Amino acid sequence: MIDKKIRNFTTGFFIIIAVIISINFAMSYWKPGPYSLLALLNDNKELGGYPSKVPVNSSTSLYVYIENHENKIALYQIKIYIVNSSFIVNSTHYPNWKPYYVFYDLINNNQNDTIPFNVTFNKQGDYKIVILLYMFNGTNFVFTGLYNQLYINSTVA
């Protein structure tokens, strides 16, 4: 009877130790990434609560948020465009003309940065603010496939 209890206890103990060692081994070798994050923040530096209507000839303040998890220091190029709301933007179809703003940002691994910018609409209409993220690969800036867009209606006050 006691031998059976000792055998069960010993078996359970070794199973628990094997599971702990396996998890520890997997966690030490599994590293997510490399990847970058791009987000658009409102004037309070928060997600959501974006303006949907802006009077003509007035500006709105927004922020671009970038996180670097590329496992190395990264030089980013951020291009901001103002396009017609019907312009389709995705990871393969995006504007390639002169942007409204261009920012450059050098970010250490596992760090982030927030970049403020203002947009003014001179005419009434339905627009889209498009943000594209590029990363320097040693010779030139390459589109990361990360983009963000915000629909804005510019109205006469």
C-alpha cells in the first residue's frame, strides 16, 4: 500500500517537473516578432474618440503611435496623406504621390514613440487621413504594410 502511494507520488512529481521544464524551455526560445505597431491616437493621446467633422479652415490635432518589436533599432518613415474618402487604401494599394507630412523616427527595440501632427482642411468635403509606415532596410525605406486611416467630413461652420 505504501509502495503504491510512493510510486504514484514520485510519478506525479516527475510529470510536474517535466511540464515545468518543457514550459521553461519553450518560453526561453520562443520570441515573438519581429514586428512593428502603428496606431492613430486622438488629441488626448487615446485610441478612439476621433473627430468625424471638422470645420473648413480649422485644424484638428492627432498623434501617430509607433512601437518597435523588430529585435533591433529601427528607422521609420511615416507618411501622412489627405485623400478623397472614396480612395481605397490597403496593404497593397496606397497613395504614392507627395504626402501631406513626412516624419522620420529612430526607435530602439521594445520602445515606442508618439508623434503629434495637425491637419487643416481648406475645402468642404469627405476626406480620409491616411498614415503609412515605412522602415529603413539599410538601403531605402520599404513599406511595412502597416497603415491607418480616418474618415473626416469637412463642413462649413
